[in-house]
Amino acid sequence: MRLTQGCFSFLPDLTDEQIEKQITYAISKGWAMNVEWTDDPHPRNNYWELWGLPLFDIKDPASVMFELKEARKACAAGYIRVNAFDASYGVESCVMSFIANRPANEPGFYLERTEAAGRMIRYTIKSYSVQANPEGGRY
């Protein structure tokens, strides 16, 4: 299974050269950048772990690439994404987000079926990665 979230998700994985070009584009627009990682890529998991500090007012894509490479070393078993934020409207709006690194094995998700009142059936998406490493044992 291949997780598809964010920009470019249906394309083959971006090379470092392509990632650097996207970062250069974001910097040319004046957007702030950051690098995040997670071991739980559930579609509703919006709160990935921030890697380092947000990168405001940067002029060189090498600083973002450095943070990305350091995150890859430390979090190789997780997902890493690069985000760009536009503050031109007075709020930090995420305008670009893409996965820049994936684990070697992407375990995927499963549906948990629950019967509710009135013969209603509810489904919940759960991650195999969280099942293998429950809360408290993941970090």
C-alpha cells in the first residue's frame, strides 16, 4: 500500500532535486517552511511532530534540505513531510504540503466495524502502525 496525502501524492516519490525545486518555489513566494514527521499517517491525524523549529524568512533552500536530511536520519521508520505557510492574509495558512520520505514498509489501514443502535453499522479507519506500537510505546 502507498499512502496518498498532500500535494503530488499520486505521483512517484519526489527526488531530492525535485523537493528542492518545490522549496525554492515556496521561498520565492515568501512562505514559511517546516518539516514534520509521524509514525501514524491516519488521514485525520493533522498533528504531526514538528522537526526542529519553523523556518521563517529563509532565503536559501539548503536550510530546509538540511532539516529534511536530519529528519530522515532520525525518523527513517516514519513519514516526513514538508509544509509551506502563507502569512500574507494575516494568518498562517498551509498552502503546500507533501510527503518527502516514507518508511520502507507502509503497513496501511483497516476498517473496524461496530454495530450501533437501530441496526446501524459504523466503520472506523485504524492504522496498523499504531496497532503494532500502541500509545506510550511509540516514542
